[in-house]
Amino acid sequence: MTKVCFLTSVHNPFDTRVFYKEAVSLRKAGYDVTLICQTPQEETIEGIRLVPLPQPKNRPERMLKTTFVLLQRALKEKADIYHFHDPELIGVGLVLKAKGYHVIYDVHENVAEQMLHKEWLPFKSVFAAGYRQMERLAGRAFPLVLAEDSYEALYPPAWKTWTVRNFPDLTLFPTPPEKKEPYIVYLGGVSQIRGADVTLDALKLLKDAGTPVRFECIGAMSSADETRLRDKVQQYGLQDLVVFHGRMKAKDAYRIVAKAFAGLAVLEPIGNYVNSYPTKMFEYMALQVPVITSNFPLYQDVVNASSCGFVVDPQDPKEIAESIRTLAADPALVKSVGQSGRAAVERSYNWANENETLQQLYRSLQPAHS
């Protein structure tokens, strides 16, 4: 049996793409799969063996000490194929490749573009340029799995790239309820550039107009973002309308999402977002939840083709509020739009299609060590 070792020092052990889509799909296809990650103890879940990493106290410790420990534990596994998911592990991948193992780098984001918008990062352009150099080494050394079609243009045609988009695995989703409840939802990382602040602005407009709407916000946020957003909720008088759930297990989050009458994905117009699908949009569609999303051409094409919701200016709370108001007032519209979105996912935007590409990549790699 071919042994596969997934590596991540950043992602949650049960990250939907890493664990439930890729690792579980490979295990079902007959691979022996281990995941080295930040988990408290070694255990086997859904046939995937989890190997723990020490919890770092801060980002520098994660990038240095945790990475070193991860490399040691990866070498101990003696896997046939190593599949890593974080840009800071490119060095680990190069070491494993030099030792004769097959290695895959799973590119979740346009990392260089993302670096230019990280508030905490000094010398952004310098770090972005440095990352591009590291990525060139990676691209020449091993195949890249790309999470977006748009990423293909970032890499020379001679490089081995496989596009495996982050579409929903419908087997992970509960059956959508017949009737929606009177709230909107957001699922994903919570921050200003992902639309948290403008959503609260829209909710204030609705409350002031006499049509208050509840908001269930699901996802991790920094302590600074949490302080700012909770202060804003108090300032706007939204204490009884807004719930911040924090990070949740996917199955628990999906149960909340499925009952909402609208799901928001109003990301700000920065490069990495404009050219990348928001996974949450397809998760809403899979759960028959109408989508309210940014009016970027990439997103608009999906919404227009699928009749799955509304596109808005992500920096205009009035437009967002109006879309929420329209759906809140028309349950029949919510039902028809939700059904259209679900049909589009079943037809085109689903993990089954992407999994076949992943399996083709793995079949192309013969075990490097016998």
C-alpha cells in the first residue's frame, strides 16, 4: 500500500480541504494516509492517522521550531509521497525531495499577492519577492496542486501544475431544511477585508429602518479584530442581533448555515480575492442558501450562470442591506434561488470532479522508496 504523509504547521487538523476532501479521498482510494499537524495527541480519525506537533507560542516559533520538529517527524514516517500545504514548508519539501521522496506542494492561495495585504508584515514587497524565489525552487522540484484556475497564469507552462479546485464535497453536507430561519450567516475567517465591518454597517442600516436581521458569524478572528467588532456591535446597538461563534467543526457550522436565508461573501477588492473563488460561496449554494457576494467578474459569472443570489459592491453597506432586505421579505425567492444554487453545485461545482484530478496526480507518482 502506498504511504502518503500530509504536512501542515498552520491549518486546523480538520481543515475541510486538507482533511475531509484530500486526505479522506485518498484513504478511500486505498492509500495509507498520515497527517502531521497541530493536534494534541496521536489518534486515528476516519482512517487518517494524526501525528501531533508542539503548539507554538507565536508565529516566529511556528516558522522555526515547529517546522524543524515537523521535518524530523516527516522523515521518521518514510512515506512514499509527501504532500504539504503551507508556504513556510517549502524548505521541508526541498529537503524531502533531495532525499528521494515524491513531494507535492498544495497552493491554497496566491501567497505573494496575499503578503502585500498582511497588516502585521513589515517590508511586504521584500517578503513577497523572497517568497516568489522560494516558489520558483519548489516549482522546478515537484508538482504543484493549485486551488484556483487563476493561479495557472502565475506559473510557467513547463512546470507540473494540477488544478484541484476547492469545491464542496456534497457527502459532508446535511440535508437542507425545507424552511429557513430569519437570520443571515457568514462562514470563514473573520476580518475587515473579508467583509465583517461592512456587514455590521449594513445591519445597522436595517435596524435603523425598522427591519432588524440576526447575524450568525462563524469563523476564527484575531484578538484585535474581535475587540474592534464587538465594540462596533455595542456602538450600533446590535447586541441582540449578532452572534460571533468563533471557529467551529465543519459539521456544526453547516447545520447553522443551512438554516440561514442568506450567506455573505462580501470580500474586499484585493488581488487574491478578486481572482480566487470564495469557498464559502459554494458551501452556501450546496446548502440551498442564497448568496450575497462581491461584484467581481469571477464571482458574478457564477451568480449569473447559477441564479444563486446577488452581487453587490462589497464596500457599500446600502447595497448589501438592500439585498438582505429583498431576501428577508420573500421566502419564495429564497427557496427558488437556494434550489438553483444547489443544482449548480450538483452539476458543476462539486468535489467529485476535482477528486478525479487529485487521483490522476497520485497515480502518476510511483513510489520512490520500496
